[in-house]
Amino acid sequence: MKEVYPQIEDRVYYKGRPSYTIILGDYNAELKRPFNTSGFYVADIDTGNRWGGKKIQTVQDEKTTLKRRFDNDDQDADASAYAGEGYANNYDHFSYDFDRFSSVQIDVKRIDAVATYCGGNFETYFKTVSDHVPIVMTMGLK
């Protein structure tokens, strides 16, 4: 990310209009936290030395992927590989240029889509919607 992001973020468009680039999605890596003990991680702030030392901020550390196993007696092939209710990992994040967005108020959160659309049933949500819940970023631009 620290090699790709600055290439895109520094682009200037017609009439000198700069881009304000935010990367988002499933990183398949957790946001680095002291309590995390295994797996792949992305740092809170990563410095891209190749592109002038840009500091890239990554945010959103709530768990957003669903566990793959559910507590039930269903022997169906799809369900047999899943056990335990709830969330598994915080793989979904937003990343942006720390300095460029330093004066912008940014709030991020996980949408409680399992409760909203499936009455809190993680297995139903997993099988009918996704193995991830959405995240949202709210920005206070001046």
C-alpha cells in the first residue's frame, strides 16, 4: 500500500484540481494493536519512503468479518465448516494521507448490519448477505 497509494494520491487533474484519495476495503490484515498476537497486520501509520516520506494513516479497528462456524446442529455441508457466533477479524479499513487530511474530522465505524437485516442471526447474514459487514467513514470537510 505504501508504494501504490502515493502514486495515485498525488495525481492532479484538470485545472490543477488535486485528488483526495481514500483507499478502502478488505485488506486481509488486521490493524496492528498490542493485543493482536497472530496473523498479518497493517500499521496505524506507514511511511512510504519511495514517495517522499508520505505518512499513510489506516483506520477502523472494529471486527467486521464473521466467524465461519456457528453453534447449531445443522449438518448441511455449508454450515459444517462454521462454529461460534460473532465477529472474527478487523480486516476492513480506510487509508489516507495523514498530512493531507490532518485538518479533517474523520469518524469511522462498523455498521451493525447483522442486527439490522437479519435480526442478529450471524449464520443467516453469512449465508445470505456476506462474510463481512459494511463500514462507514464520515468526514467533516470545511
